[in-house]
Amino acid sequence: MEKYISGQDIRDIRKEAKKTTVRMAEFAGVKTRKTYENWEKDIGTPSINQFISMLIGCGKDPVKYIKAASNSQ
């Protein structure tokens, strides 16, 4: 079974950290919030590096998410 991070997961991480879509776009290194907002709508996906940068920006431990994904395979 393949596990992936959905737009809803990304939105939940952002809301829990009380960050704006603009701030999340900055963490991911994208020029506009629209790109980030599309990810939340499952239109496109961030790269692993962008996702890790967003997790760090939200004060989350990226290793936890990587381990969870690898344990589900």
C-alpha cells in the first residue's frame, strides 16, 4: 500500500501550526501562495525538499513523517 501526503494533510499541518498560506509558500520557496493553495487542493504536489522545509517551518520533525511513510510500505 502506497502512502502519500494529501492536500488535506498539508492543510492540517498548516492550521495546527497557525501559519498562513503566504507563510507556507515562503517556507516552500515558491513565488506565490497560489502554488501552495493548489497543493492543498491536491493540484500538483510539493517536492520532498519543499515538504521538509514546510515541516521545519511549522516546527514539525520531518523524520517522523518519513518514518511513517516508510513503515506503511
